[in-house]
Amino acid sequence: MSEVSGAAVSAATTGGDLLGASASSLTERFQAAFMPNYGVPPAVLVRGEGCHVWDADGRRYLDLIAGIAVSSLGHGHPALVRAVSDQAAVLAHSSNLFINEPEVLLAERLLGLLKAPARVFLANSGTEANEAALKLALKHAKTTGRTYFVAAENGFHGRTLGALSLTGKASIRDQFGPFPLDVRFVPYGDADALKQAVTPDCAAVFLEPTQGEAGVVPPPAGYFTAAREICDATGALLVLDEIQSAIGRTGHWFAHQNDGILPDVLTLAKGLGGGLPIGACVGIGDAATLFAKGDHGSTFGGNPVAAAAALAVLTTIERDGLLGHVREAGRRLAEGIAAVDHPLLAGVRGRGLWLAAVLAGDRAADVQAAAQRAGFLVNAVQPDAVRLAPPLVIGLDDIDSFLAAFPAILSEVAA
């Protein structure tokens, strides 16, 4: 082992300064080296174990963000470490010019979980999965003479120009327009508005089963049943963006299973890789074969290391009964938050281990900062909403520790 790699391992083991660099030094160097699009993040993390992470000053936090619903198995899970290490030692990359076994196994596994005739395209991120879905929808539009798309207000589908054209958040969208696509936005959850907007000229409807970046906003009962019926009646594709919501996050493999429907196109990412970058676009039924040879591609998509990581995630979720655990732990967390009597707390919403504590005012950033001081990492996803998306393996005792501390966190902010 080299001196440098040995120092890195030592620092990671102790939770101390990575390679001797302090948090303040790394923060200054971050500002000097990176574009300012992220601002300055509030902590320098150097190590994770289970559902906890440590910063460069040795402070431990309960991770209730999981890398934005990514770290499904927490940090350093043996199954994930073993899968990534073993695969990297055998074959780390092949490109799309050749077949590798992990990508085939992963695609087959996803189709088995869907229990529907389908085909998979593997990519590297959620945005890329949605770009693939958009290209499928564009090909459907060209072959059927359809001219426009429908998406939801406040929806989020990614930052690339194609995905951004479907994103209904003016604050991140408008400065990069105009966009080449005709996208018509409707209020999320309003089935009547959706029915009026979707005609036989509509190529596809893009929706999230729960709006994540809007503040973990679930749909009203029956909304996705209506969306499926509307698309069936008009011939539009129903595309469900499950970048955040799938792979057990709501207590089901896929969030649309909460509503008993099946989309025409499904996009996945985040929790699928457990920390490794991966995305997937799944075409179901006729949408499975819309692409012809050369229509789309990705150099890194189907990377064997990322595919091996995703297989480890899926295997562990099934083997350890994590879907049931997510439902139980999610109920405990949601009911615990709802039971907090505090003037700053307006309620809680969401499904499974994907919740938002809704505030009575725009104090989410302050709550996030106070929670960090108390040893908990949460996310101010909207000015009045704090997102909680912990690893799926979080223990009930960890949930109870947060619930015990939450009233004091709110009182610190209110004071």
C-alpha cells in the first residue's frame, strides 16, 4: 500500500481530516476550483458507515438524506462493497460495443420486477434516463403525427435541455429557454385539467408518481388511474419519472405500484445504484421496440461496475425484506412527525421513507441548519418543506432519535 493510499484509508477509518486537509481548507479550495452553481455546501464529508456519516472535523451525523434518495443500503454496506470490488477487479468497462454479463443480469432483473413485456436502456443518471424517454416519445410523435407533450407544473425531470423542457419549475427553466418542444403544463393532481390537455395530438404525458423536488407531493387518490385511462383513450404514451421514487423508496419496487397501474415508459436512477451512477429507461409494451439500431446510445451506460452495484442493491432489498421495513419505518417516521405539536410544523406528507415535514413558514433552510447542528442531515427541498429520505436500512432506533430531537430543533428555529 502506498503512503498516500494508506493515509486515505487511515483518515477514512478514523473520520479525521482526509489526507490532512481541514474542513475550512477544503471549503476554500472547493470555492476556488468549482463553478458556483452549487453555492457552498455546509459540510465536508469523509466517511460513512450504515446510516451515519462523519465530517472532516470528526462530527457524526444521522444521514436522513441518503445522497438525495441514492444510498439505498446506507454507507459501506458489505454487499455493495463486495459487488463493486469484485467486478472492478474483473472488468470495469466494456462500452456499448460489447456485451457484459452484469448489464444483462440487471436488465433481466428489472423486467422480472415489472412483470411486463419490456426492454431496457441503461444510462448513467436520471436526466439521461429521461432524455432516452423523451427520444422514445419523439419517435412515437413522428410515427403517429403527434405534435406536443404534457407535463406537470412544479415537476422536475432533470437539468439537460431536453429534460428541462419538461420541467415545470420556472425558476430553473425559464433562463435557458426557449425550448424546441411544445410542452403544455397542467396542475399536478388535477385529473380534469389533464383530460382537457391530452388530445389525440399529444405524444406523451410525463409525470412523477410523487413530485420530489416540489416538496415530496403525493398525488390525490385515483389520479394515476385517471392518467392511465386518459392516455389509453388518446394514444399518448404515459411516461413515469421514478428517478427518486422507485427501488423501494415508497415501500414498493416502483411507486406506480401504489396505484395499480403500468406506464408505457418508466425511468429509474438514484436508489438503483446505491451510490454508483446509473440510470435506466424501460419501454413497456409497444414502447419497448420504438428505438432502432443507432437511435440512441451511451458510452458508459451498462457499465459493469455500476450494473453489479445495482444487482447488489436489488438482491439485498429482496433478501432482507426491506420493502416491508420501509413501510413500517415510514409509518413510524410519519406518525412521529405528525404527533409533534409545534407552531412551526404544519404537517407531514409523502410515502414510505420519502417524506416532507411541512412548515408553517419559509424556514426550511433554518431547520436544515439547526438539524445539522444537532447531528442530523436533512434537506430543505422547498422554502417550507424539509425532505427526509434516509437509507432504506435505517433502524427504528435511529428514527426515534430524530423524532426525540425534532421538537427542540423546531424550537431553536422559532426562537
